[in-house]
Amino acid sequence: MRRMKGALLTGPGQPLQIVDDLMIDAPRPGEALVRVTHCGICQSDVSIIDGKMPYPLPAVLGHEAAGEIVALGTPDDGFKAGDRVVLSMRAPCDECFHCRHGQPVLCEKSAAPPGVGEARLWRDGRPVTRGFQLGAFAEYALVSLRGLAPVPEALPSDQAAITGCAVQTAYGSVHNVARLTAGDSACVIGLGGIGLAELMTLRAAGAGAIAAVEPNASRREAAQAFGADCALAPDDPALSDRLMALTGGRGFDIVFDNVATTGTSDLALRLTRAGGKLVLVGVTGAPQPPGFSTMDLVLRQKTVTGAFLGNCHPRRDLPRIMEMAITGRMDLGALVTATLPFDDINEGLARFRRGEGVRTVLCL
């Protein structure tokens, strides 16, 4: 075991406690112990901290991370101590039913509910939940080797960290789930880290007309630099007319709903053309009914599908994303709008709640 510092959540709605008496297990065969150097703050973390999503506590959250391998459970030809890596919360086994059917994020071996299975993190001899099976708001994280991807020397670690969740969700939602082809029109609803990364991915993939819907004025202003042809507020009285005009009144080939509330899913399906595809990416804390009827789906042959982590395979997709970054096809640096010392994590959470910037990355 190794003693370490981490940010502990002990109750919903409580500030995170910085503690230095956490104990983490040594890596087993097929695992690595990673010293976390950077970790982004994600909506999923905030939803759990604020009590909007139930979670077994106490817990160390954090799942959008990069770091350096300090120990391996067994020698491995692909990795060694000192390697810079990105962590993924879904480590596919490549053998189960879902992995063999091209659905790595549904891997039966890595999709266990939180808190189920053997504990690997401890405090005072009691188990602590590792958030999303990573627990990267801490000095160290245990990771399956199948959930690691090497970081190119040219890519800064703060940018590499956000590929672990927001950017791979965006990239995979466009390529693996929507299966966009060059020239397809697309609309993105919700411009957080995922939404802005979707805009960059769409532009890099050669999409046609690209629109965005977002209440935050500063993010709407940034949308054009990220790839949007126009960005409108959801309360714009001419919203539907202006967006539909971009597609000649037909509607968009693909709509990404990164919020997925009753209101946004209603808007999203109305903006989706007949025969088009609506991709639901956002997850609300409490379940909400979709804002549409099946009649529109059936009579106009629209498709609605979910996208969890973009159905990405970390060994396949993360290297592709990082290659796009170092060759200039994606500007990950524009997504990292602030870096903070790890001890200032509660300030970073407050900034996230206020909608400041895009991605705040903690430096350990």
C-alpha cells in the first residue's frame, strides 16, 4: 500500500476535504499505479458532489486525468515506469460480448456499478469509493493497463488530461456514434467542454453547416472559433427559424444534445431532419421524460441514440485524438481555460458552477 493525499467527499453538498491519510493498494497484474499530475473538473463530478446523482460515500472522485506510471503489477511490453499516460474510466477487456460487438464502453468486466466489488482505496481501515473506478482527485490512481494511452512528447499534460473524458466523448460521439460523413450538417446543444470539443471535431471531420445552442453568452461568442457557423441562445424567439434556415428548412442531419433535459430533447428532435439522427450525450441527475412523442420518430424515421464516452476504445481513439492535437487539427489548449493547484479544488468547483471558462484543470 501507498499513503497519499486526495480530495475526499464525505456527504452530498459538502466541500471536498483535502486529506493526506488515504491508502491505495499496490498494482496487481494487468494494472499500473499512476502518479496523477493533472485532472480536469467534469460535470459528472460536480453532479455527484452537489447531490444530484447518488453515489456511495465516502469517495474520491476525478476521472479526467493524465499522469506518469510509477509502478506496474507485472512487466509489460507496452508500458514502463516513467511513461506519461492518459487514464480512461472504461478499460475494455476485448473479450466479452459487448467488446466483441464493437461496444467497448459497455464492457462487462469494467462496467460494474460504483462501490461494487473489492475495495482498493482506504482510510482508517475503511473502504473509500474510487470515483468512476479511477479516483483521480488524488496523488495516485490504480488503472487497468487496458485503460491507458501513451501521451506524445509534444502534448502538454494538462491538454492530454481532458482527452480522458470531455474530448473523447465529443470525438466518439461524432465518429463512433453519429458516424458523421463529410458534408453532413450538425447542431450542438450545450457548449461545455464536450460541446465545444464536438464543434472542433465536426469542423475537422468536414461537416457542412454547423450550429450551436447555448445560454452562456461567452461560450456562444467562442463557438465560431471552435467551428460553428452560428450560435444562438435557447430563448432566442427566432431560434428554430434561424437554425432551420441553415439547412434549407429540412433540418440537421445530426443533432447532439449535451444537456438532455425534457426541453432540450424536444428542441433537438424538432431540429433533426426526417431520417436524421439525434445523439443524446448529456445525463441529468434525476431522470426526465424525453420531450417528444414516438409519432415524430416513426412517421419521419428519425433515430435517437445514446452516446456514453463516445463509445471510445482508449487504445484506439485516444491516440487518434492526441495526434489531431499535435498536428493542429484540434486546439485542446483552447479548452483548458484555467489551471489551479490541487489544494484549490473547491475554488475550481465553484468556478465550474458559475459557468466560468470551459475546462479547469487541477495540477498536482
